[in-house]
Amino acid sequence: MLDLLRKYRTALLAVTLVLAALLLYSQNLRQGEERTNLFEKLVLRVTAPLQIGVMTVCETFSDWLGHYLWLVDTRKENDRLLEENRHLAAELSRLREVRLTNERLQKLLDFREQQALSALPAQVVTEDATSWFRTVMIDKGRDDGVREGMPVVVAEGVAGRIIRVAARQSRVLLITDASSAIATLVQRNRTRGVCRGRGDTLNFDFALREKDIEVGDLIITSGNGGVFPKGLPVGTVVRVEREEYGLFQVVEVMPTVDFSRLEEVLVLLKEEP
């Protein structure tokens, strides 16, 4: 304790003198003296800077505290607005997805009405993960009236056919699979051929060299084979090659269906015999 007093004795002495001066000054004020004596002037001169400093410190602290509290309130408000913005963004994304789904389903319904076909809407639930096959799984099966061999279409055209059926799911072989073959014809001049899958595109096989086939021609189903109804779009001709020798020409077809964006389909139902 004595060491502490010795260390701060100067400061303590100064504070003691200032307090004593303030006490004497206060006593003189209570006595009601009208004139300021020499001692009071000395006290005012000595204590004025200290009072100014104390007031400055108090005002600075008050401003800092008010600014800090304002920042805390602002941060809370920002956090609330950010959370609200995230909820609104998520809701907007959900509504946009609902709108797009409704638009796709409306196209399918319009297509079904135009074709006057008995069809069952279905959702694509999985895709084949390998590069060897082009198949998808849909959420309708035997319990919904789906049977093997039934055609699967979308508003843009032919998608594939049912090859496996379970109680509540079915597997669809897409027309781009190498094992897929569809009896087709050129809409413009009725040239017949068979569209076979090539992974991403189709080949229009067995088109004779002398037949007039041009880039941009629409290929549709011919109705032969008993699977697909006649007149459904299959693809558009993107390349034609006629070699010097050979019986047939080489015709490459781009499917009208974008299989990378396949989500909803229609299974064309057939009457039981």
C-alpha cells in the first residue's frame, strides 16, 4: 500500500489540492460573496481546463455510445432484411418453377387434345447413368394401366417406348438409343425410311439415292409397326450425303425432343384386346 502511495503521490497530491480548492470555492459561493477574490480566480484558472477535458471526454463517450448502439440496431435490421430477402428469393424461385411446370403440362394437354389420344401424364424420375443406354424411368406403372410397348411422347414429338413395367414405375427406351428403330417418313414428299438411334442424333436409313431429301425436312412417324400413331414429329434433317456408289443415301436427323430437359411425358394408352 505504501509503495502504491509513493508511486502515485504526485497525482494524488494534485487531485487533493484541486478538490480542496473546489471545496473552498464552493464554500465562498454559499457565503454569497458578490466579488470574485484572488483565490477564486486562481481556482477557476486551474480547474477550467480540467472541467473542459472532463466535458469533452463525457461528450465523446456519449457520442461513441450512441453511434455504437445505432450500429447494433442497424446490424440487427440488416440481418433481418437479409433473412427476409433469402425467404423471398426462395419463394420466387419456387413460383417460377411452378409456372414453368404448368407451362410444360399445358403443352402436353394441348398436344393430347389436338391428337385426340388417350394418354397418361407421367414424371421422369431417373435417367440412365451409363453411356451405353438411353433410357429413363417414369413414375407410372402397371397399376396405372401402363404396358410394355406403349409409346411415350411429349409436346415436341416422339420420346420413346415402354420396355419394362413395374407396379408403380416403368422404364422408357428413348428413340436415341442404338437399339431403337421407328418406321418414319419425310413429311414433305412421303419418302419412307427407318430412324435409328445414334446416341444424340438419329439416322434415317433405307432412303434411296434418287429420293429428294433436303436439310430442314421434318421426319414424322409413318404409323407402320403398330407402336407409334401416324404423323408424330420425330426429328429434322440436318445432313444429307449421296455417295457416288450405293443404293441408299446417308441422312442424319436431329430429334425434335430435347432429351437433356425431359421432365414430363405422356404415355399413349392402348385399348386392351
